[in-house]
Amino acid sequence: MKTKDKKELANKTVVEIQKLIVEARTKIFTSRMDREQGKLTDLRIMSKTQDDIAKMLTALQIKRKTGEKND
């Protein structure tokens, strides 16, 4: 996740961040299936996606602590 993306993440709502997290977890699942079938060529994609999920969860936690609504 680039610095620009992190700044944009701060401007998103809680619901939007949650949707991004679900999409990223789906991406990890499909990557695992592709790896098992031998279709995955870039093995780093899974670890990068996990790092992105961690950053999204951190942003989500910050929003919840500051008391932002689920808008």
C-alpha cells in the first residue's frame, strides 16, 4: 500500500474500510487456491495483501477510537 493510498484510507468511512478488508481477504483466499493449483506466479502477493489488511485494520481501529460513526 503506497503512502497515497494510506492517506486516502484515512478519508474513507468505517463501512468503506470494512468493504476493502473483505475484498482483500477474498483476494488472499483466491491466491491460496491458485497457489495450490499451481497457477500463482507472484508468491509475494499474499504477504503484500496481508500487510495491506493490517494497515486497513489499524486505520479502522483509529476511526473507532476517535468515535467516527459508521457513515
